[in-house]
Amino acid sequence: MTMGKPVTDATRRRIEAAAVGLPLHDRQDFEDVTRGFVGRAEQRQIRTADGRVVWDLDAYAFLREGEAPETANPSLWRQGQLLIEDGLFEVVPGIYQLRGFDLSVITVVEGETGVIVIDPLISAETAAAAFALYTAHRGERPVRAMIYTHSHVDHFGGAKGIIGEEQVASGEIPVIAPEGFLHHAVAENVFAGTAMLRRAGYMYGAALERGPAGQIGSGLGQTTSSGTVTLIAPTVEVTHTGQTLTLDGVELVFQLTPGTEAPAEMNFYFPRHLALCAAENTSHTLHNILTPRGALVRDPHAWAHYLTETIALWGGEVEVVFGSHHWPTWGRERAVEFLSMQRDMYLYLHDQTLRLLNQGYTGAEIAEMLELPPALEQQWHTHGYYGSVSHNVKAVYQRYMGWYDGNPANLWPHPPEAAARRYVEAMGGRDAALAAGRRAWDEGDYRWCVELGKHLVFADDTDTEAGELLADAFEQLGYGAENGTWRSMYLAGAHELRNGVFGTPASPSPDMLNALTVTQVFDSIAIRLDGPQAWDEHLHIVWNVTDEGATYLTELHNGVLSHSLVERAPDGVAAFTLTRLALIGLVTGALDLPTALGEGTVSVGGDPAVLGRLVALLAPGDPEFRIVTP
Ligand SMILES: [Zn+2]
């Protein structure tokens, strides 16, 4: 398929109109993002042991070239320019940050004999490279503790790049995390992981070229690194606000903030440094109430409530607030204003969406009506570089009202392909529909153009002219977007229409799989069961999990695999005796059953063929499922 079209007048006008209200006079972020600069890494490419590049510190060097090109929204371009300031930075004496090495940042706090490491990035390789830069400037200091602020992978995945599992197991290094961390860190992978990873490929634009007409950052950070994702389970849980810990002579006071940006998350304060770590509860962007890759919708009301509590706890003394992404905010007045405005932003979206939905407006309507108050809009950190007002309003609607907007016309519509055929026919057939799409293009109405193009492609995905029109319109929408993830999603759609499916760039991490609980393992098997194939099958299997001293009974019946913990195994049921890890190995295919039985890793009482009958009914997820085509 052909290459894209140059920027059109309509996109130019859209960008110019959006630029009118930008607070261009406010250059404070450029000062803050380089404040405390200590040094930059000399080795600019970070690789796996076998040489694959997982992060390139210079991949976005083109952003240094001043003014935004025509193919980018200048507000997003500006955010990208801030995000490329990589290196080691002093936050205050004794607290340092390593920024630009991944989507997230590492904070290093110096204690009496070593350091506390907060949030070790996504990959072991990027975390190791970042920590090496710290060591190069501050000397070899042993890690005395590690903290995960919350349960998202960009805050724990690189742990093994900095510390070893045995150091944690022996008690030498405590790993501190909020209550519920481990459950939530792995739970997402159990249920919808395949689909989320596929969609994350769109959201972060992993397969897109970096460049003025390509991926220019995700707003929260540039993109996600693609190295080895590890997981070391925490050994110390933070269970309540006001809890204190002294780590290597440094006192920390915690605030538990569950159900905010992540289901398990916490802020904490360093009284000696007058420094607040606000995790990802604040950042230099409007964040996601519902991430476009897919997840359970978040609670902006709780989020705002906890930020109010944060201000009440430490607003009277804090001198610097830093987080898990971006650069810090210094000075008490500015720090408290930053916390307050971030709070107000989430609460405004929450409250105003509810006000309007109670007046009968639907999510799609409110998303067009709602604007942030001018005082918030005049702050750079409230702009939608990662989340957006548009999709966050729909998320609030979804949280309270669900997908159905109440109009019975929308209760039972035809699904996309069936609807597409009918729409195209109703428009007078393929040629007339394509002509209507081209009129929308000529008028610069790309939102309508992609609506028509979507129907044309879903009615006939071999129609290359329709595919080109749709790709071109996606591209113009991407060029105009202030939101980095919107830009990447539009450009990813155009890329797949032109070049075919790029699939899922990342695969599940063995460490994450090995952290599954027995219940999570059975749940993950149950959702892979091909229901109709299993309708007539009825079988029981007993599982003696030796390292937990627990016996589980699974029953397949009515196309459902249910499981329960039992006191004793029922008679006459095949029983497998194994460890939790061996069970995970069997499920992931890392362990072959005949071999495991031969080696004694797994033993069986009764007929092992029953397991084969279950396995034959499992259907894998598809990491290459189609998104912009039927
Ligand atoms: Zn994060």
C-alpha cells in the first residue's frame, strides 16, 4: 500500500487552533527537568546479553531540533523535548533520580551505609544501566532496601537488574510494597493479559518508527523498554497510612492509596529531606482513568480524596514532590499547588461528568462538552499527554453507568461486520460510500472519514482504496493529537492497514507467570477453555500442591472449569501431586507431563489421561488478533 499523505491544511488549522491557548510563557518545566543534573550515560544503547537493543537513549534525539514539525502537535512535541532529558539528577542532597532510561524513573535515596532504590523500571537491562550511572557518579553503594510504589510493571520489572533474588530471600534486602501488591501485579496477566499486551502495542507505538512523522513519546515517558521483565516478591507490606519504617537510617512515613492510579499504590514522605514521593498519583500529565490498552476503570473520586489527604498530611512542610515518572516540583508553594491542581483535575472530571450524566447526557456527548477550568488548562501538567479529557470522561461514565447509554437503539445493534455491510449498502454501495469518505477527507473531517472508512474496510477488507483512505485519515488524526498515546494508536492503525498486523512486541515474563497463585493458575486455565467444545465433557481432577500442603479439586462440567480447596480428595479421582511451580510449568508448557512423571517432579494416582482430555479442550489467546480490519 502507498505511503501516507503530507500534512493537510485541515490538520494545520487544527494544530494552530489548539496552540492558541497554550501557556508558552511558562518555561519552568525546562528549568526543573535539568535542575540538579549530574551526568549522562556514555553508553547510549542498552542491550540484552545476546545483543538485542532494548532501549536507545538517543532514539528521540530528533526532538532536540527546536520547533515542532508540521507532523506533530507542538504541545506534545514540547512534552517529548522534556522527556528526552536523560541522566542522573540530584533531587535534594541524598535523593537522586535516574531519568530517561525507560517509561518510568528510578529514585535512589542515600542512607547511612548504602542506598534505597525506588521503582526499578520495566526491564532488568534498563534498570542495571541506570543504576550503573548512579554508581559511576556516587560510588559503589550497596542496596539496603527496594521499594515498589505500586503494582504496575514499569515500577518493578527491572528489579533483578539491580538486586538478586537470594539477597531478598536471605533477608539482606527488604522489598517494600503496598498491601495487595503481588496479587495485583500478576492478576492483570491472568484474565485479559493477551488482549492488553496486543493493545499496548498500539498505545505505546512499539512497532512505529521514531521520528517527526512517527512515534514521538507517550506523554508519561517516551515508550516502554523491551528487555527482561523480572519480579521479586515484596517482603514487607505497607498496610496503613501513618506506618513508618526506618531503612538504612532513613525514616519514611507512608500513606496507603489503594484504588487510585493503581489498585495497590502508596505515597511516602521523608521527614529529614522534607521530600514527598507521590508515586504515580501525580505526574506532569493528565493521567488515565481508563487506560486505552484496557484495564478495569479507575476511581477518580478516591484518587482525588487521597491527594487531599496527602496535602493534609505533609502540605505544611514539604519542600519537594517527586514521583515515578517525570521531574520533581520544588518549593512548598509550588509543590502544594501542583498536588492541589492534580487533585482538582481528577475531581473536576469526576464531578462534572456525573452532573451532566444526571442531566441525561451520555459519555460520548459529555466528552465533547467538558473542558477543564482555565486555571487548570493554563498548567502544562494538566494537559492530556497520556490520559485525555475525552476518554477519561467516557471512563467516568463507564464506571457509573456501564457501556449502555440507555437508548434501546444501542441495546442490540448489529456487530461491526454485519453493520458495515448494511451501512455501505445504505450509502448507495461501495463506490458511493467511498466517494462520501473522500468528501469527508476533502472537507478535513477526519473523524467522519474514519467512520466511513471503517465501514468500508469491515464490509470488504480487500478494498485497498478504502484501506488507503482510512490509513491516511488515521495519520492526520495522529499528527494533530496532543495526546501521545492517541497519536501512537492512530499511527499504529495506519501502519497495520498499510503493512499488515505487527502483532504483540512483548511476551509474558516467566517471573510474572511463576508468581501466580494456585487459584490464579486455575483461573487462567478456565478462561482458555473452549466452552462449546467442552459442553459435553464432565471430569474431575485432584491437585495435591505439596509446597502449600493444600488439596484442590477441579471440576469440568457444563463448559466450565471450577476449582475449590478441599479437606480430602474424593475417592476414585485421578490425583496429581506436585509443587505450585510444577503446576505452572505444566500449564505454560515449560514442563512436559511424561518427562515430569518420569523424573518424579509430578506423580499421579489414578489415570493421568484425564489431564490430556482437559488440555485438548484449551484454546490459546491470539497475540496477533486484528484490530483495524475485520
Ligand atoms: Zn508508571
